[in-house]
Amino acid sequence: MNIPAFNPGASSIPSSSVELSLRCENLMDLDVLSKSDPFCVVHYRGSGGQSQFVEVGRTECISDNLNPVWQKKIIMEYNFEERQTLKFSVFDSDSSASSLDDHDFLGSVECSLGEIVSMQSKGFSKTLTSGKGATIHITAEELSSNKEQLTLKFSGKKLDKMDWFGKSDPFIEILRSTESNQYILVHRTEVIKNTLNPDWKPFPISNRSLSNGDDDRDLRFDVYDWNRSGTHEIIGSFHTSVRKLRTGPNSENTYDVINKEKQKKKGKKYNNSGSISLDSIKVEIVPSFLDYIKGGTQVNFTVAIDFTGSNGNPNQPSSLHYRDPTGRPNQYQTAIQSVGEIIQDYDSDKMFPALGFG
């Protein structure tokens, strides 16, 4: 047996794509007539010379909720050999502005991606700094390379009436199980007002998000009655899997919605709190950019340059066409070179037409 010579730096860096699921408990209430409307912003700082945090994602805003469970996930590349620092900052949304200065700060946490990943599916928890006892919970799971996208449609019948002066305002939360038997939110449907027989719109979701490519993984569907206060009431739940959903609309994909509390109180007199049916399922393969390239896709690069007088005198530094005596490229040259260096690898004839106008 020949053992190859050790070549430092030649081995591949252990890295994986991981999905971060976020939720908080006991956030501060900064709104006078309602509860806070929290969202979380995630910043990243690598171990190199980069000293500044860079925003890598933010969750959706959840109205009137001090214990938010965010649906949107944060996807990160985890590198074992690198110290990857993350900062999770929670804000109370006060407007539609994207600037964080326009929102109230609810607390933050700094930790490494390694700390989160090392907790595996148990989840990482930490008290927010300046959060007055609020806690953030983060669950990390390695993502599979599954490229399937499912389009699902559900409807309900004879759901329990939960409102005094109306019927119910139902919506569904879909959660997938983790290896430690916890559940993380993967999708939340729209709310349909004042009905016991809701008909939800079809929605697309990747199989990677829904079950991480594991068709037998347990999925829990929680059916809620929406309340303006943010305290939504559970109508009931049921369990299924992607494998079962793949069989399409049939009696096996009509589920009794079970409310454990009502079942416990009523005993044998309790049947269900309504039913949910799968109306349709469509499975598609979503090709990646690499799949297109493998299939023979060609990318052509054509340049069109504006020579109109509005660009200014090319002998003046203010002109986009400035001819710098030092040879430094102007803005047009820089843009063409930046794009061209990437595109040229995918252009078979390496011929780039250049057009001018003005």
C-alpha cells in the first residue's frame, strides 16, 4: 500500500451548508397599545482581516408577538477551520424602512457558528444582551443537496368555531422534526378570515426546506385561529410525511385535526376538530446554475458603451471616460473587466462584441 506524501494545504476544507432556525422568548414590549413586532437581523464576521460585521440576512417581521418563531431561515457556509462570528440582533419594527436606526432595539447576542453547530439538533440558547431576560434559541441543521420543489395545496372542513362573534380565522404552520425530536417551523400559510372551511392558496416549498430531503421525516401540521392580539389559538394538529404526501389527493391524505386538550376533556365523545385535506401536489426538479452549464448552456458577453457628451470631457477626472495619465482604468473599463473576467469562462468562442453609441 502506497501512502501519498503529505502536502500541506492540499486537503479539502471541511465545510457544509447549514440552515439556522431562529425563535425568541420573553422579548421586551415596547409598543403602548399592542405588543412588539419583532424581526431578527444576522451579521457575520470572518476570522481574517475583516473587522466589521456584515449583514447576511434578516427574518420576516411577526406582528404583536413577544415569543416569535420566525419562518425564514438563515443559510450559512460552515467552515470547521475558521472562526466564524455571528451577531443576532432583534428589533421591534416601527416602519417599513430598511435602516435599523428606524426600529427599536430589543437585544442582541454574539457567538460563533461553531458554538451553534456543536449543539447539534438540541439547539443553542443564550440570553440577549440588553434584552431584560429575553432568550434567543437557534437550531442548526446541515442541508442536503436535494433539488426538488413541491407545490402543495390544502383545504379544511368543519374546523372548530373559535371566535365569539364569528367563525374562525384559520392558518397552518408546518413544522419538521429534528434528530432530538424537536420541531422547527418551515412554512406558515396565509390567514383566511371568518370560515370553518378554508381553502388555502397553493404554495411552493423546496423539499430541502420541508424535510431536508428525508421523505420519512415526521412533519407536524398545527392549525391555528388567528387573533389580532398575536395570541393565536390552537385548533388542532396532525402528523404526516413527504412520502405520504407524494401519493397525492386521496383518503390517506385527509387528516383529522386533533386538539389534545379537548380530546382529554371530552374523552370518547370527541371525534376531531375538523379535517385537513391535501388537494394537490406537484413535484419539480429545480436545476442549479451548474446543471445548466453541464447541459451545454452558453453565456455570451456583449458590451455597449455610451459615448454621448453627457459623460463629460475624457481629459477631466469627473468624466466616466477619463483617460488617467497613470494608466488607472476608468469606471467603464473597471465595469467591463469585472464582468468580463467572470463571463469569459462560459463563452465558447471567447469573442466579445463591443458596440458604441452616441
